[in-house]
Amino acid sequence: MKLSVIGTGYVGLVTGTCLAESGNDVICMDIDARKIGLLNTGSVPIYEPGLEELIKRNVVHERLSFTTDMAASVKNSDIIFIAVGTPPGENGSADLKYVLGAAREIGRHMNGYKVIINKSTVPVGTADKVKAAVASKTRFKFDVVSNPEFLKEGAAIDDFMKPDRVVIGADGPKAALLMQ
Ligand SMILES: NC(=O)c1ccc[n+]([C@@H]2O[C@H](COP(=O)([O-])OP(=O)(O)OC[C@H]3O[C@@H](n4cnc5c(N)ncnc54)[C@H](O)[C@@H]3O)[C@@H](O)[C@H]2O)c1
């Protein structure tokens, strides 16, 4: 499958790399040009046991690439993960500005049906906000899926590849089947 991951931080980089290792074509996108520059020259901005080797292998096999180009990432993917940060706001609740910003950008560049999957840690009800944000920018059909990540730093690859649970929240059978 053709996938992209918006936000190439801890969760996005591990998610994208592991999904490429599973045989998918993955584009990891980030607005941080420095981070993407490092990744494109073979450096890994975080330390996670086994990650560098997995990235190298999947880049060589052309299943994994890194870009700052949101338009190309969205247009060339059927499934788009959102894995941007959700820093705690003043009252401790997750600040959704990056998630909703990414959702609007995805909507702006859509060229057909997409499944948009939120991996960031967000409160209940966020999928409806993501839906509204995407819908405000596109006329194409799409589904929004919740698929929260439970990986732990230091054991992220194992946690992702052999999870003790996978939580998927989808509105309809089409997106649920794709997620399976
Ligand atoms: N790190 C963990 O151990 C962990 C585990 C489970 C869940 N989470 C959750 O996953 C989410 C991501 O966490 P993280 O640790 O990977 O964060 P991070 O800060 O390492 O990475 C987030 C990335 O998103 C990028 N970004 C922000 N806005 C963007 C946009 N509009 N388009 C493209 N890229 C954008 C940033 O530049 C950054 O590189 C958070 O909600 C976090 O709570 C984290």
C-alpha cells in the first residue's frame, strides 16, 4: 500500500519505518527541514535500538523516503497517518493545533479518496474535529480513523512490531478493512 506519515518525530519515524519494513511504500513528511535533511543524508535524529538499520534497509529498497513536501506526500498516498505532536496546553489537555493544522493541509492537497489515520495522543472527540478540518478544504471523500500509538521510547520497534494491543476506531467497513 502507498502510505504517508505526517510528522516524522519519534512516533512518525518508527511508524513509517516499521510499515515500510512490512512491505508498504512509505513517505515520511515533516515541516522541519533540518530533520528531513538529516534523514536524507543517512543520519537518524533520535536513538532507538535497531531503527537506523531498518531505515537504511528500507531506503535502499526504495520503500521509505523523507520529504518536506506535503502536497506530494498526500497526492501519492492512499493512507495518511497523522503523527504530529500534541503538547499539553495550559490546563494540561492536549493542544490540537498541530493535528488540526496537518488535517487542513491534508484536505488542501487531496486528489481522491484517502484514509486519514490519527496516531497522535488526543482526547475523545478529536476524530470529529479532524473530519471537519479536512472537509473544510476538500470535496473528495475520505475516512478518518483513530489508531493511537502505545510505543515506549527505548523499545519502540518491538512495541510497534509486536504490540500487545492495536486499537482501531473507524466509522465504516471500507476504512476498517484497509486498517486490518
Ligand atoms: N514519543 C512517545 O514515546 C510517544 C508514544 C506514544 C504516543 N505518542 C504521541 O504521539 C504524538 C507524536 O509524538 P512524538 O513523540 O513523535 O512527537 P515529536 O515532537 O517527536 O514529533 C512531532 C513531529 O511533528 C512535526 N510536525 C508538526 N506539525 C507538522 C505539520 N503540520 N506537518 C508535518 N509535520 C509536523 C514536528 O516538526 C515534529 O517533527 C504525540 O501525540 C505523542 O503524545 C508519543
